[in-house]
Amino acid sequence: MIESMTAPNPFDGHELRNPRLPADAAAAIARERFGLDLSEPPRALGSHQDQNFLVSATTGQAVLRIANNAFTTAELELQNAAMLHLAAAAPFAVQQPLAALDGTFVVHEHGHDVRLTTFIAGEPLTDQRYFAPPILEAIGALAGGTAAGLADFTHATAIRSIQWDVRQAADVVAALAPGVVDPARRDLVERTMERAAVTLGRLDAELRRQVIHSDIMPYNLIGERDGDGRLRPVGLIDFGDVVHSWLAAEAAIAAGSVLDREGFGLPQVARVVAAFHRTCPLLVSEVDALHAMITARGAALAVSTDQQARLEPDNPHAQAALAGDWAILAASAALPEPVATAAFRQACGIDVTPVPVPRGRAPVAGCDAAPTVDLSVTTELLADRAWEDAAAVAAAVGPFALGRYGEGRLVHADRDAPAAPPSVHLGADVFAPVGTAVHAPLAGTVVATRAAELVLDCGALTVRLAGIVPAASGTVEPGDLVGTIGPGEGILPSHLHVQAGPPGLHELPGLARPAEAAAWLAVCPDVSPLLGVAVAAPPPAAATALAARRAHVAAVQETYYAEPPQIERGHRQHLYDTTGRAYLDVVNNVAILGHAHPAVTAAATRQLRLLNTNSRFLYDAISRFAERLVALAPAGLDRVLLVSSGSEANDLALRLARTATGARDVLCVHGAYHGWTQATLDVSTAVADNPDGLANLPDYVHLVASPNAYRGAFGADADGYVADVRATIERLGAEGRRLAAFIAEPLYGNAGGVPLPDGYLTGVYDLVRAAGGICIADEVQVGYGRLGSWFWAFEQQGVVPDIITVAKATGNGHPVAAVITTAAIADAFDRDASFFSSVGGSPVSCAIGLAVLDAIAVEGVQENARVVGAHFRMRLERLVERFPLAGAAHGLGLYLGLELVRDRTTKEPATAEAYAICERLLELGVIVQPTGDHLNVLKLKPPLCFMAADADRVADALERVLEEGW
């Protein structure tokens, strides 16, 4: 039990019950004392210990506040003065007092002081279940702005004792904790407060004091929806807890308030702190006190709300806050103070001094001669998901080896986890047989022995030896036997885990979650000196990699995401970043078979060992690959030209058409994309890919209406779009122009997988051929079995093109592309000019192309696309039924799209929302990106090894995001 900080404790016997003024009495006060002409009866608003009403008058809305009699009129005047002062300085809206008819700001009615304040329109942030990083930063900035705005505010009444002042938290807990019925909760709150009081007592003299709001919590922050649909704080209300206190408490209260959100912890709190610090810089001592302030506030909040809920079981505000306030306490108490302080220092750009590790005696004999084993994401020891097989990992590690400190470990990646699992190694391992002797590396005292670990207090250092059968107690000297290595658990074979930490921290996890790893590594230093050999892995450094890329790679070659993870491994439908975080890849239609396909890898490796040269030499692979492509194409399409990319394939197709027809003009679909070469860019008017395409359309390029069944001018009516093509061709004829080609995706891939209206290509191809033109099917994105029921997308339309272009899937990520056409078109090209592509059709490319076709046939991925795609489409349609933002589900097989709209009637694109949702999905381990003219369609085109469970995971993640926010 903690003792009161002051004598007597001002909160002993403390009980406050809300005023219970009837609504009609509140209406009378609003009319008679404040002169309001009410348009409707007052509506009760929640409050912890006061009573509030929303009053609507002909002049607007306001809040009528019935004060609890425990607070003096002077305290209400303090609140009013603070509101007015901050409103004059803050860049955000601040609730302000409104004068009564007699000119005063506080009137007395029905035994209570009553005020009227402005009403800030919007939504309280409590309505948002998830706070994105920009919102966390906005909360911190607002809190920092509040502290800065009140820095020069003084008021005699501000020095007061209230239960919401963090400085009074110990007294509040001492007085109210005995009333907590749940003994586990009571024990938690008392232990937490005791620890916080020690730190705050040590740092108190170094902490600045001023007037603060003292209650910047989500329920006191009013938000407005940004363009991206996020609820961003724009206003601050409820100055009932204004007090002269620690300046840093403003940051602590705001930062700790987000801990009631599911899955939120140290990374989210640190973002709030960083934003506060940028707005209102904190001293080092204040940063070091933040964790204690957060936990002290959490303790006082929990016992206060617990008491209020017991006093007033019919108080909806207290009842609703009860679970969340205990959650804040539990989450803050679970953060070890040294780790939290390191995280806050890092967030504020303050150095963290690691605990020095002295040279010790190797805990296992022979460490200095042991090899170091690489278990990182880039390891070459484990392939084809062998990192999930304990026997394979044991074989890779060998009988005796060292595991690295600070390593983001592939072996701890959980590919199906919605939250990033702990995967960054905080110590070093000695892999050795069961029964191997383990010795104390330093002198110390055994302070904990658990089932498979022993903890030594070595004075300025804590040393954890895990994975052992402990055999020591009391004081030990360097070299003393402390246990033997026990059997391996989980994915790793038998090993000793050696870890260091700060003094007093006796419970150390062996792994950290990636977002918390920097803070944990700051307090769990490199243990190489204890082993006598360097065991530190190169630190994961996505930020460094990004900076290097930005320094040397043209910015136009952009990356996904605001804070892109450093992806260094892929396997089947998953990608892995350098921290060991796994992501479900739902966007990579390039890797049609999945990443790191063993047959493709083997074919490339074998051919590279034999030969790789240009296609002018005679070798077998080129003819075999071309023969296989011809066998897959409709009869008559029996000539193949090999290149390296979809852009090259489409560029070459246009050149073939112009040569064969002797004409120049081309028809293309409005908003389509066909490549980045000049010729393909000329026929691409997708806004995202060619923003100036419409303004700089060459005179030989003619757009036809986009056959988009969802957004197009004629909906799903093919006849309307065909008529538009007919009119365009007739106009060209009247102008004496001759048509060379019509190019289009047979499924509108760039629009997000929108199927063309039935009969569209039949009608258009007839018109084009009648005008002497050639029909080009751009299958680069949509072909090769992706649609499931058809190998080629044009088959769904029941047509046969004159030229097929294919890439992306052709090489499973390797640059392999092809143009398939008729002998007549190919011969016409041959008569006109020679053709050569340096690496197009090289032996390696052809070997890979053949391996891809073999795998498609053997592994049944086309049928998988049909079955899984139908299931995935059904899940997307359910989202469309539930959520207005989900305007439509598009696509066939495993080329799908979910179109996001702000209004289903106008179909206003939800572009910003789409990007924000993709950022949130990344946090949930799902990689999706927007596409379409308006970049508002989530493109869902994963590798064809995608399973129904994967589709469910994506749909579940989308459902969660659409429910909770993004």
C-alpha cells in the first residue's frame, strides 16, 4: 500500500456525484439567464462529475454546463480565463465562455454555478477506434500547442488540488485504491503508482511548471474528417481540469490517452511525444519523466473512474470510460520504464547512452572459435520456407554456432500475423548440444530462476541466460557453473540465449517487435564482450536504404508507402522486410507463380551456368519457348517476337501494325495504360501514368470512350461504346485518314480489373478490321491464366486478335515479354526492316519462360485463380453490401478491384481514402495499392498461388479497416 504524499490526504473521503438538473430546468436557465431562443429541448451530454447539455437556439448551438458544487466559482473563472487566453494564441478551435444577459460568465441557479460555452462542431476523437500515424502526430502537436499557448498564462486559482493533476496522483491512488473491488486491479494500480512515484520524486526538482489543460484526451478533442476520411483533431474542449502542474504532464496525458486503442503501445505513444516535442520542446529531464507521468496518470484515472462508476451506476459517461481507463493503466504499466524512456528520447532526437558491457568470460567453452550463423531475412542457409521447419533450421545452424545480436530474424516471421510479431533478436545465441555446461560470464547475484532461464544482477548490468536448466543460486563468480543447455523450443534447436539489460530490469524478452526494436536495443546492449567475439548483425536500416535511394535514384522511380519497409525476400505470396516482418502480397501480378519459385530459380541458375547471349545466335531454348507460346494462342497466330517488357511488346505491336497496314492512326481507350516508351505513352491516357496525355495527344492517336461498366458513359451497354468507335472510325475516314490499329486490354486492368461489357470487343474488332486496321490485345497484365476460366483475357470476350502482347507473368518477375502474331503481319515487318532486342529472347529468358509455362500447367494455378478468385470476389461483394465507401467490386479470377467512392450516386472517387487505407493495410501485414484513373480502386492481383485463406485474410483486414478507420 502506498502512502499519501501529503498529510492529510486531500482525497480521503473524496466522493463527487454529478448534478441531476432536469432538462426543462436547463432550458429555463438557457432562456432566462442567457437569452437563448431554443429551437429544441436540451440534450444531455456525458460528463465525469459535472452535468452538460447541448442547447440549440436560433443563433446556433452552445453547451450549458452545470458545475459540481465541489468546485468554487473562482475555479470556474480560472477555466474561463484559460479558454479565452488559449483561444487567442492557438491555431485550433478552443471552447470559449459566453456571457449571460447580465454580462457575467457564471450564474447561480438551482443551487449550482452555471456557464454557457461555445459548441465546437465535429466528432469527438473517441468515435475513431484507430488513430493513423498522422493523427497521432496531430494529437501531439495540438497538446504541444496547448502547452505553448498557456506558457504565459497565470491565475491565482490555478494552484489547486484536483484529482486529475498528475502531481497529485499518488494521493488519489492512496485514497481511492482501497475501494477497487477487483484485487488484481487494486494490486496493479498500487504497484504501478509506487514505481512512478520513485521516478517523479527523483526528477521533480528538474521539471518545469506552468498552467496546463491537464485533460487532452480523445473525448476532449473534436475532429473533422480530412480529405482522406481520417478524423483529425481541430478543437479542444472541457477546461475543467486546468491546473498549475508539470509542463510535461500535458504531453504525458495526451500520449498515454491513446493506449486504450486495440494493439496500441509504445510506438504510438512515442509518435505523440515526438509531435509534442516538435511543437513545444521538452527538457531531457522532462522526457525522462514521461513514462512515470503516463503511468501515474493511468493509475489515477483508473481508480477515479472506478469509483465514479460505483458511485453512479447510471452515469453512462463513467460506465463507458471504465474499461478504457483500466486498459490505459494496464498498457502503460506493461511498458518497462527504461525502454519507454529510450523510445521517447529517440523520438525527441535525444541520445540514449547504452549500458556498458564489460568483457566477461565466455559462458560456453569455445565461443571464440565458433562460426556465426545468419538467420536474417537475407540468409542463404534457408530457402523455400525452410525457416519454418525446425529440422531444417537445426541443420542450417549446425552442431555449434553463434546466433547474432540485433538481427531481424526470418525464423521468427509469422506470415499470417496481422500484427508484427517479435522478430528482432535482443541478445546472442550459443547453439550447442543439450547438456552443454553454461558458466557465469560476470560476477553477480542470481535474482531469478525460471523454467528455462537464470537472471544475474551484476551491479550496473542485468544478464539473462535463457534456454538452460538453471543450477545456481546466490552469488556467483565468473566461470562458475550456472546450468546446462536445455532442449530447444519452437523453431530453434538447443541453445543458450545471452542477453544484457539495465540494472533492475529482470524480465527481458528475447525478441522485440520491429517498431519497438530500436528502443529495446538501446537498453539491451550488444553482448559481444561477454562472448569474447563479435556477434552483432548489421542493423536493419530501412531509413538509410531509403535515403540512399533518394540520393541516387530519380524521384520519378517512386516507392510505395509513406514509410516503405525494406523488402529483401519473397516466397510464394509473401514478402519479408529486413526486420523479419512478413506481408501478404496482393499486388504482385508480375510474380504469377509466386516469389522465389524453385523451378524458375533452378531454370535460371542452370542456364546462366551454361550460356546467356543475344538472340542472333542459334540455341534451342528460343524455338522451344516460341513454340509453346504459339500452342497457347488461337490458330493462325503462329509467329513470335521476343522482347523484355510489356512496354517494349506494345511498342513493337504498334510498329508491326503500322508496317503491315501502311497506315499510322491508332485507336485507343480513354484512360488506358500500355507502357512507358514514347509510342506506348502516346496511346496511354491514364492520369496517374501520363498526367499530360490528354493535353499532348499526337494527331495520329484517337481516343474512344472508356468501356468501363461502372464509370463509363454507357454503363454496361456494349452497343453505346461500339457506336462511339464506329463514329470515330467514320470521322477518320471522312478526314482521309487510314487506321493502323486498335489497342486495348481485353479486361480493363488499369481501371482496376473492370470486365468489358459483353460483346464490346466483338463489335469493335469487326469495325476495326472493316476499316483495314489490326486488333492488338494487350494481355500484359490480364493474361496467362489470371482470369481463371480463360488463359487469355480476350477469350472472355469471344474474339481473336491479330496481335497478342504479353509480359510480366511471362517471366515470373524476370524481364520476359513476347509479341504473338500472324505470319502475314510478321512477314510484312520482315520485308520492311530488321529487328533485334539485345536480351529479349536470351537463353536465360527463354529458359525462365519455359519453366513458368511448365509450372502453370503442372501446378494448376489457373484453376486456383478461378476457384479462389470467385471466393475472393464474393467476400468483396459482401464489403460492398456493408460499407458505403466500397462502391463496387470488379474483376474476374485473381484480377480484382475494390472501387472506393465517397458517394455512390455521384461516384465521387475516394482517392485519398484509398491511399490511407493501403497504409493501414500495410500495418496489418497486407500489401495493396490503388489504381485506376482516379487511383481509388484497390488492385487485388496476387500471385496465382494465393489461397482462399489468404483471400479471407485480406477481406477480414479490409472489413476491420472500414469498421475502425484508417
